[in-house]
Amino acid sequence: MTLEITVGDADLIGRSVREPELFTEIFDRYSSEILRYACARLGGDLAEDVTAETFLAAFRQRSRFDLSAGSARPWLYGIAVRQISRYRRAEARRLRLLRSAASVGRPDEEDFGDRSAERVTAARLGPRLAAVLAGLPRQDRELLLLIAWAGLSYAEAAAAMELTESAIKARLHRIRVRTRRELGGINPLGQEAGNG
């Protein structure tokens, strides 16, 4: 019987500054999780690119990782969120250019990326909730998705978004209140509007 000793993320990242090959363990631990999150946000076509770029950025920034943080999970999600935002902005610019270069003013054409994201959201949350989520500010929507889809804790979401845990809790409370109000008092978690 052999006991396998698991080295912590912070130790691996710290040692990887001198021994870069050790960073592959961080990739092995978290790449499938980051890929699933990126796929849920962008679809399969871009998810692999975002995942690769997330880990490339993490590798390049590993000397700046806060070794007292322990887990690399929130740090990696923070990088992934920034990569996803970059892809969305680039895609939006590209589509605007394509639309203006083609025939301007065909109102029946829709952005394929937006339709895909809407289908995923609608399938998971329903049309009314999807409309409410689409109306949230970008950072609020990112926070909600980190908690709901990625399953990050408040502390992990705070680290990923570079906010305090108190700010995360306050923002989530504001999101819940707004969502309930816009859904006519219906709690999307299935509880009575007056609870939790």
C-alpha cells in the first residue's frame, strides 16, 4: 500500500518558478473544470482556446501568484473570466464590422454567438430568467455565473473578481433582490419570495 502525498497548489506554483514543468500539475488539476466553464459561457468552439490562453496567462503570471491563497482555483477562474470577456469583445467588434460591411439594416439577422448563448441560458433557466440575466451589468452576470455554473464559494468568487467577500455578498444580495422584483416576486431557487 502506497500513500500518495498531494502537494498544494501554492507550493506547486511557487516551485514552478524554478521548475516550470511542475506547472503541468496545476493544468492537470483544473483544466477540465475551466474548460467546462468556458464551454458553458462561449460554446465548444472557443472554449478550448480560452482554456489554453487561461493556462498560458497563468503560467506567465505564476511568479505573481499569492502563495498565501492556497488554492489556484479562484485565481484561474479570474483569468478565465478576463479571457472570456476579451473573446466576447473581439467577437462583438468583428460581427459589427461584418454587419456594416455587408448590407446595413437587415433586422432579421441575429448574432450567432448571442443566439447560442441565449439557447444555453434559456435551456437552463427559462426565458423570463434569461431576460433578467441579460439585463444585469456584466460584472454582476459574471459573479452570478461563477457562483451558479462554476460552483465557486463566496471567497473564491471574491478572489476571482478581485473584490472582498463582503462586496461579493452585497452584490449577490442586490442581484437576488433585482431578479425577484423583475420576476414578479418569484424566487428562481423555488423558495417563497419572503424567504432567504
